[in-house]
Amino acid sequence: MRKNPVLIIAGPTASGKSALAVAAAKAFNGVVINCDAMQIYKDIPIIAATPSAEEKQQVEHRLYEMYDCSVRGNVVDWLNLCAEEIRKLWEENRLPVVVGGTGFYIEALINGVTPIPEVPAEIRENIKRRLQNEGLNSLYEYLRGIDESTALRVGANDKTRIMRAIEIYEYTKITVSKWHQKPLIKKLPQADFCVVKIMPEIETIAERCRRRLDKMVYELGVIKEIENVVKRELSPDLPAMKALGVPELSLFVCGEISLEEALDLAKLHTRQYAKRQRTWMKNKMPADVVFNNVYEGQSEYIDIIKKSLNL
């Protein structure tokens, strides 16, 4: 077996990667570790397609449903937690099985992250006050003045990234674009990654997404889940509030559109997202193994992964 192995199972939404991760963890004495930026939230398990209680009973799952929807999860916090879990599993001679479709989380785990230091809370609060007093357009123009390339990249309406870029500059006196020119820092340089991609055709994924959304609405009770979130009047720019299906079904819950319209919008946006995921993974994520069909229990998938892990 590889020394310090990490099995990564990636793929677009609804490709069967969570089920394959469970099967691999069962076969190879592993633990499933979440690498999905929405499945870290505990208030939206249905709409985020978080593994079910039944799946979690089959093998151990970690880093799922950790945060309240009011929390802004980010790649750095996830990476620190993920690296800690991986080290623990190595010590126990168990296989870390990292699974998800959030490409930049996977990329950060494998290739490392820009070494930007943590910004103190008082600087973040100061930027928030400036936003309230001056408005987003003023902050964007300020960012254009100090770091035009970053401003053009994030756009004038991306409040979160505009504020983040200004925070970093205010604290470090180095622009984000210059930070991104620095060498990446790997959290687990000793890791031996085995990357598996599930890459079905987009129409197959789109059909599975359509069926899954219908099931969420008509069988799993996702409307109640959305109602509970909407009642809290959380900021719409929180990551959890932008999860696929949340904005669309929130419009229905608030009486602004019909359920049919909400579902049609959610299905359209999910298809578009899956297509972007698939394109990014195809072009930007090298893999040891690529499966071109949805995982639906094929035993040969496990055999192929076993060979790739040198078991």
C-alpha cells in the first residue's frame, strides 16, 4: 500500500461519488471525509444532499454538518480540519477517503494554498463599517485603486471577495494579486494522493439532478427545511444561503413564485453548476482513475481503485 495514502473521490453533483466513497471506505478500512462546501452546514442536509443516516451508519463520516448556516465556512478552515483528520487516520492505519465536488477545496488539499495570514477581527469589522457607511460601490472603487487586476477578476457585485481583498491589503499592505504570485504552501506535503474522478455525460447528470430535486420536494420534506432557514432572515450572501436550490425554493416559501417555477429554476441552475464542475474537473484536475459512468454499485470500480492504491 502507498505510504501516507489519501483517496480522493471527485465528480459533479449526483454522480454517485458519496456512495462510491462509502463502498471504498468499507472495502479498505477507511473513513469518509467531507469535501463539499455546502455539506459542512447542519441546517440544510436535504438540499445539500448530505449523506443519509443510513450511509453514515455503514462507515464513519467526518466534517459533515459542522456549522450553523450563519457561519461563513471557508477553504482555509476546512483545509486545517481536513489535514488534522487525515493525520489521525494515518496514525490509526486507516485510509482517508476524501469525497466532494468543491474543486477549489480539493485543489487546496493537493496543491496547497497561498500563505495569506489570518486577518484580525478588528480589521474585518472596520471594513464592514465602511461598507455600511460608504456602500459597496465605494469599496469596489477603492479596490480598483489599490489592486485593479483583482477588482476586475472579482467584479463589482461580489461583496464577499471585495471585502476580503481589502481586508488582506489593509492588514498586510500586500495586494491579493501579489499574494497569489507567491509559492503555494502544502498542508500535507507527505501525502500520496490517489485521485478518482466520476465523469458521466452532462445529460445523465442533469436527469439525475432533476429526479433528485423532485424527490427532495415530494418525498424528503425539503420545503420544511427551507422554511426553517427563511424564518431566520439570514443574509442572502452567506454561503449556505447560496447553496443550490436554497435561493429558488426560498422564493417559493416567501410566496414570490410557484413551486413549479422554483423547481424549474433550481433544476436549471443545478444543471449549469454540474456542467461547470464537470468542465473544471476535466480540464484542471489530473486523476489516477476516471470512471465515465455514474457509480451505482459496480464492483469493478472498487477493484480498479484497489489496484491504483497498490493494495
